[in-house]
Amino acid sequence: MIEQAADEFPRGEQSGHGLARDVLDLANDPRFRATLLVLIDADSTHWPSDLDAGVDGAACFRELDLGIDASPADDDPLAGVRAFEVVCP
């Protein structure tokens, strides 16, 4: 269902705005009403760099503090994970 609904949304340049705004539109779709965006080891062209750069829609994602893991770095289960609350309607 998620893939089907995602296919119905125009992406990036097709929609006339950036990918952060596209994700926000999808999150606010009545079929999802998503309140969180979780990036797991995200190192892509757009995520999370678009949010860090403040592109259109980026202000609608508030980064959550996931805390600090006291275990050795290679044992950290949250290494590379970033979570954002969707704060715009």
C-alpha cells in the first residue's frame, strides 16, 4: 500500500518543489498521517543533506535527540540513525 500510494505522488522536479516537501506531502496524506521520519544509515544524494541544507519543507522536520549510547562505537545500535518529527500539517 505504501509503495502504491507513493507512486501516485509526483516527485522532485515533477511536483514543482523539492524532495523534502514531497515527503511532507506523503506523510500528510490521509492514508498515512505519518508523524515520524526515520533515516537508517542514510547517505544518499538528498537525505539527510536536504534537511540539513534547509530546502523547501525542511523546517517541517524537527530532529529528535536519540540520546548517547555509552557502549563502544562499533556496538552502537543507533549509529547512523536520525529521526525527525513531522511538525507541519
